[in-house]
Amino acid sequence: MTAAEETKDPFADEAWRTAIEHAAGCLACRTPGAGCQTGEALLDAYNAAMRQRRPGDAG
């Protein structure tokens, strides 16, 4: 299996896509220094998916 094949995770890909799509339409996400609870939650979901994909990594 190649490195590219090993990194394919549909859940992580979907979590990333959802976070990016939100950020693209969210004024708070696009404004430097502004906070967005939804954007942060979506990024947290993506990070959790990445940790689950690599259970041996310390996080």
C-alpha cells in the first residue's frame, strides 16, 4: 500500500470538506482574530477523525 492509499479516510475527508465549506461562507472564519464556535467545532471533528485514523500517535 502506498502512502497516498494509507491516508485515505472518507470520514476525515468529509470532516475536512465540511470545515472548509463552512469557513468559505462564514465571515467570522474569514476575519483574522475573529472567533467562530462552529468553525472550531468542525476543525475539532476533523482532528478527532485524524487521531482515530492513527491510533498509535500521541495526541
